[in-house]
Amino acid sequence: MVKKLYISIDMEGLSGVVVGDHVSRTGKDYEWARKEMVREVSAVIDTAFKNNVEYILVNDSHGSMINLYIDQLPEGNIEIITGSLKPLSMMEGITSNFDACFFIGYHARKGTRAAVLDHTIFGRAYHKIIINGREASEFYLNALVAGHFKVPLALLAGDDKIVDEARSLIPNIETVITKYSITRYAARHVHPKVVEKILREATRRALENVDSGKVKPLTTNTPIKLELVFTSTALADACENIPTALRKNAFTLEFTVENIIEAYKVIKTASLVSSAILK
Ligand SMILES: [Zn+2]
């Protein structure tokens, strides 16, 4: 039985969201998108509590990570992590004590054609993040972090492109398509109230899939070969100072790390260094 549930919620993959104004704190449509964030995660929380889940940890995983109106989430045995500079960032708080994890509002990796606001972790800094030869999306990276703690990713909600990737990598994952991306800045949306209904049904099924052992934690081989392909040679120059970095070419650094948690630390550090350079 799923007693403890972990939820990571991003914004770019929510229904209705297509442009920077929806997801930036100074954007004209940001307040609307924050409400959609509450709507989608609330449907999941409410359904999970009605299906025997006893504790839920929600991690605000977008941008500055202070997007959720926490007082508007359903009441119950729920805790919410907000704020950035978290060691595990989009997966802060995940431990082996959780029985399942869900991702909401997720989006495609940088370089995906016809995918709303495609990026990976830090769009201006990374052209690609490659894990053991596979180009990683935030979904892939974060599902591996959950897998490190033996927690299965049982539900993902987002645009059609990231749903395709999730289905191809995790057998029996429940997915909810919130919109069909047309280009980077356009999509055909499923009505937010319909998304809410589908999320409720998917949550019930996802919890059952974990109970019956149908959905397994995602893993990769260790040690991990991590490649960071930067958008500028200046970023590679600066991040080359991170211990153990190997300069593969003008744009690319390679690291060999013990596991996905160590990979995450390198990505986090390289992101902080990059943001100092990009200022
Ligand atoms: Zn985001």
C-alpha cells in the first residue's frame, strides 16, 4: 500500500501554459499559472488521501521554487518544500521512506521539436545533459534520483512530448497529457477542469500499480558518465574548475561520478557557476 507519497511539481507542463509570461515571477500571466499549479496538484493530493495515502510531501520545483500558494492546497497530513538552494533541487526531500513519487507540470528536454518551453534544468546554460550516453530530460534525471532511493515514479503529467518519453522508459507508468505542443510557444490544451478529472483517475490507477508491483524504480548503471554540453565556451571554461572535470571539447565537460546523487551535485554546482557567468 502506498502510505507515503512524494510529489515534484514544475510549471511548464501545466495545462494552459505556453510562454515565459506564464512561468516567470514578473510575467503578466504568472498569477493565472500559479492557480493552475494549485488546481493540478490539489486534484492529486485530494485523491491520494481518499485512497489510503497517509502522508504527502510536495516539492515546489519550478524556477525560484516559491510558486505554490501553500494555504490553498487540500488540508491533511501534507508538508510542502519551497525555496531554492536545495541540495536535491527538484527532488529535495525524497528518501527511501516514500512508497511512490509523482511528477506534475513536467516538460520536454531541450532540443525536443514542437515542445512547449523545452529546456533541461537551466536552458541558458545547458545545450545537453547526457547521462551514460542518454540525453536527459528533467523527468529522466529526477526519476533516476527517485530510483536511487528505490522509489518508483508512478505518475507523470505534462505535455505530450514528455509523456511519450516517460511511457517509453517506465513500463506501466500512469500519464496525463495536459496539452499537445505545436511549437515551443504554442499548444492545443486539454481543458484544465478535464485535466483535473483525468488526474484523479490516473492517481487512483497509479497507486494501484505501485500496490501490485507493476511499476518499478528507474535506474541506470553506476558509476555514471555525466556529460555537460554548455551553450557557451565561457561556461565550459568556468565549470572546468569543478574537481574531476575533463574537457572533452570546447563546449563539453565530462565527469565520472559514483551515482545519480553525485551527478546532481555536479549539475547543481555547474548551474550556480554558470549563473554567475551569465549575469
Ligand atoms: Zn520549470
